[in-house]
Amino acid sequence: NRFAMKWFVKCFRHYADFRGRAPLPEFWYFVLFLLPVLFLGFAVVLGVLNCCNAGDAVRRYAVFLVGLPFLLPYLAVMVRRLHDSGRSGWRAGVYLLIGIAGRVVGCFSLKPGAAAWLADADLAIAILQGVYLVFMIYWLCLPGEPGQNSYGPVPEA
């Protein structure tokens, strides 16, 4: 569908634009196209690395590198989507920080001889991230504010 693809392309054209507003279709069509692209990218990279008998650390870095080009456009469209419903884009930043904290604590909790409290902290952060994800999905599904809001005029649909 060319209509849906235009939203995906638009997000890459505005990959670092955190200003303004994004209508519901712009965000959700971007997510709809992004998921299969990431799945295929991960599958190809992990398949190649399995053939090469690469270690776990190499696999983790490879998966990170496959997803990295999509991080900034995803955050930008998420912030613009939150702006459309009158919410601050910092809510997306909080979600990102919770995710980073979870990965950092998770890495340290898996090391041999790690303190027992790190495993508890890892679980607590995972639960917090899950709960916050529910709120994020709710906020991202809300309709845009009619008329101009403090983030700009109504976006073109």
C-alpha cells in the first residue's frame, strides 16, 4: 500500500525532527513497517553469525548495530506523536532511560559473583518498563488535539 509506505518514508526524512506533531497513521504505519524490517534484519544477521560460530558478545553487538539506525527515527516520531495529543516528548525519553537502565543492570547481574540485589533490581526495572509500556501505548493511541496546540498546528493526514 503506497499510502502506508509514505508514512514510513516520511519518518526517515524527518529522522531527527523532534518538533511538531505526528498524526496517528504516521506513527503506527512506521511501527507496522519497522517490525518486519527489524525481524528480517535480525534473522539474516543472526543466521550469518550462527554459520560463522560467532560468540554471544558478537551476536549482541550485531543485533544492536542492526537496530541502531532505526532508533532515532523511532524516537522522533514517538515524540511528535506524543506532541499531537498534547503530551511532552520527555515521556518517550523516560521510557528510553528505563530501557537503558534495565540493560545496564541486566549485564551486571549476569556476571559471575554479582551481588544478589542486582538480580532483584533487574526484575524491578523490567516490571517498571512493562508498566510504563502500557502507559506509552495508551498515550500513543490517543487522538490528536483538534486545532493548534503548544507543539504546533494540526498535522496533515
